[in-house]
Amino acid sequence: MSIDLTCSIRAGADEAWDYLASPGAFVRISPPFMPLRPVSEADSLRDGVAVLEPRSALPGPLGVRFGPRWIAQHDPAGYVEGERFVDRCVSQPYAGLTGWVHEHTVTAGPDGTAVLGDRVSARVPGRLLSPVFAYRYRQMAADLDRIRRFPGPDGGRPLTVAVTGASGLVGTALCALLGVAGHRVIRLVRGTPRGADERRWDTVDPDPALLDGVDVLVHLAGAPIAGRFTDRHLAGVRDSRVGPTRRLAELVAAREGATAMVSSSAIGLYGADRGDQTLAEDSDPGSGPVADIVVDWESDCEPALSAGARVVIVRTGLALSGAGGLLAPLAAIVRTGLGGRLGSGRQWMSWIALDDLTDIYLRAIVDPTMSGAVNAVAPEPVTNDEFTRVLGAVLRRPTVVPVPGFAPGLVLGSRGADELALADQKVDPVVLRGAGHPFRYPGLRAALAHELGAEKVPGAL
């Protein structure tokens, strides 16, 4: 069978083609709900090779990937510069089972639009492919819109951006977005660098030249906070943030204003039990182990601030992605029909779609007027009860089986349950509101539909 789809987006044909040819495009338009995830992208649309591998069924270190890789070879015979490229699956057993051939086209539409075309010849039901292309079209249109809105300083001069934690959920998405936006990414890694776009980062004694030539440092690295809240676990969370962040800030300070710093943080700073109080960036910190860590983590940026560098601190809420974090396991439970509210369900959840989070980082990187703390949350927080009902509606599953309030403690311990699973924080993105920041997904339903593949293919965006 074959599927033949088109979508018109608000972009020039050259702009759309350049996006598809840029490093990071393959990652940006690969849906998180697909069973395969990108490993490497083709270095050329003419004759490059892209590789995907099975996603892990379990999160974190428990995750083990089973199954063969999907290898897509681009076909030079089907390539027309600026108009068309073709890839075909060449790896077994997929090639034999599907006979996959995918023709991509970009043509100029009316009124400065671009028409994206996808023709797939394969033994795959069209209903399985439709959500994939709905995701791709929506993602590409929104990315191009944000790139135009946030072009960077000096008329859109490409920046050199160093990123810690580049292989994590947020880091992977952000590095890809920076790539399609035309910026150079240098990944700061703790192992041996594998090329000119990687530098070794010693968290205890970083090289004084680590940030040479870097316009903006983005600091995302830190041990996962999820886990059983033992003293050892909390010490690991603290030590991965408090200390390494200060040493990076000292390197930024030594750059005498040549490098800006964008550091991740968390709304955990406000404490785990704030009830119906609306929390803005100038609200007082709360109490508890997570709040204590985040306060010290943010304080580590002080050397850069004191030196006059531009510093943005991104206080992140519950980041929603079908590829990882909390959403994937929650969706898996709801799909069984056994999902339900957690405890009373009255606790506030301040969430943000992963793509909105990467947009905020992009703006923090390129916008010289942005500085200080920024609440990276959607403008419409919801209660746990509402979150569960909307998730069930998107997945078309009932959510009538409540989870007892004591249940999270069996996994996280009592402290972990209170600080994470039962946290009650109603956070408002006041700074972003004041800056007129556009959200792709201000409402929960659209965000979940995008991440979980519940969208229909649009005719135009």
C-alpha cells in the first residue's frame, strides 16, 4: 500500500528545505510516540544514512532496548536539490517486511507558503502513519515560526552554544532545535570528546579554556531527582548540581561578559506544599529537601552575576514528553484502563510541553533582554484530577480507579512521595507573560495529543 499526504505551512519553500537539510531536523520531526528513536541522522539528504533504534520500554537505567535497528539509505537517483529526496529502508527484517520507500517533496505554495509532501510505499497500514505525519508537519511549522520570532542578536547572527546534559531528554530536543535554527552546538561531555563539537568537562576542575569562543553556556546537567528519597539519593542530586554549577559560573565570570549563562532550575524551589497560592518568580522559596537543594543550586550562579554576565535561571515544571519523564509511564498505566487520580487529586500540577520548554531555552539563549529567574510552566496549571481526566480523554480510556495516597511512598519513600508525586504547586509564568512569550501548547489537551500521537493530519498550518 502507499500513503500520499500534503500539508501547507507558513514558510517559504527555501526556508522549509533548509530546515530539513539542517543538523537536528531528523530529531525534531521524529515523534516521541514512535517505537523507534533517532540514533544518527543523515549528513546529506542526497545520499546520507539515518539510523533509528528501538525505544526502551522502561525509563532510566532500567531501560533495555531490544530489537534490530532501522537503517534508512537516501537514494541519489531520487534527489532534486531544493525539491525532493528519497529514503528507503535497507536493514533487515524491516526492509523485507515493509518494503519501505519514502519520497519527501517541498514545493512553493501560494502567498509565500511551502507545501510539504510525503509519499510512502510500504506494507504498513495508513492509520499507523497518519499520526506520525501530523506530528511532523505541526512540529516543523511551529519550529520555523519560533526561529523567525527569536532570530538572535545582530540580525540573527549564528551563536556558538555550549551545552551540558546534551544527551538528556531536554538537552537532545534543545540541541536539535538550535541546529535547525542555524546555531553551532558544542556538547560538554564528561568522557572523551568525539569531534570538534564536543569538549571534555571535568565537573571538579574544569579546563579554564572550556568556554573559549562560546557565546552562551546552557547548563542542564544533573542527576535525576526521581528515585527513593534516601540520604544517599539526595546527596547525589545535590552534589551533581551544587558545586559543578558554581565552577561553571566562575568560568563565565572569567569571560568578562563574552559569555552568557542559562542554567536549569526547578519549581521545587517553591516547596512541595503551597496549596492554592499562586507562585511567581518573586515568591519566597519553600522548605523541604528539594527546595533547599534548588536554593543552593541557583545561588551557585552568583559568580557570573557578580561579574555582570547575563544569567537566566529556568525554573522548570513537569515537562511533558511522550519519549520520557513522567508522561510515558503515566500514559502506559492509563492505556491499561487502570489509571486514576493520585490521592485526593486536588494538588496542583504546573506542567509544560517539552517543545515549549525548548522554546523558552531558545529565547533565553538568543534574547539579550532576558535575564533572571523564569518560571518555565504553561499558563494553565491543572489539578491532578483534571490532568488525569484529560489524559484519559486523549487516550480514550477510563480513569476511574484512584491511586491511594500512600502508594507513591512504596516506590519513592514518604519524603519522595510528598516532594514529587503529591507536590502541590500552582506556578504562574509571570515573566514570560510580561514578555509576550508565545506558547505552542498553553492548554493541556493539545499538548498531550501532540506528544502521544492523537492528532489528525492537518491540511494547513
